Amino acid sequence: MWSQIVTTSQCSVQARELGWWLAHLTNYGSLFLGEETTVAFGDKASGPNHILPTRGAARYSGGLSVHKFLKVLTWQRMTREATRELAPVTARISRLEGMEAHARTADERMSKYFPGETFDRGTPVE
């Protein structure tokens, strides 16, 4: 679909089934649906703002809004069973990437929580 390839700061849709377009278009800065809607309304009165992504940035970003000023926090918490599954994989991937210190943090948890068990921890990269 053209609008999924070509990204625009402003996309105006004059068609039937406006709900379909709203549900399927994603690469735009601001979407204007139907003949009653004009870009000028969004620029001057109805829209959240007039600061929109340009130069193809609508592929990964939308218009400026309060969301740009919110801090997203991510966190993780593991159980011992999750550690049993994730630690060996983490150790192997880390060693393949040459990140021995990361691998050892996984090794330490395997040794602490599962003493005597054998895990494939990968081989350090030389």
C-alpha cells in the first residue's frame, strides 16, 4: 500500500469506509479523514499540534505530543526456574559475542542456584 511505503507528515483520505483507512494506515504524522476534514483544521485549530515528522520519519515516529515527554520504564524480575532457562542461553550468546563479563553473570547464577548441575555455557571467544 502506497502510504505504508511513502511516509508523509500529513495524509488526507477522501474515500468511503474511513474506518478501514484509519485501521490500516500507520505511516503518517497526522491523518485527516473525510471531506469535512482539512489539513488546515489540524494545523490551526483541531489537531494536537503542527509539529509533524518529515523526511520519512513517519515510518517510526508520529507528531509531537505529550507522549514524547513521558519516560518509559522497563523492568525485569526472574524466578529461579526462569533463571534455569535463561542463564545458559545468556551465557552462550554472550560468549559468542565476546562479552565474557555478561556470560559470567549468568554463570554465577547457575552455580549459585543449581550447584552440581551441568549447563552448556558456551566457549569463550579468543
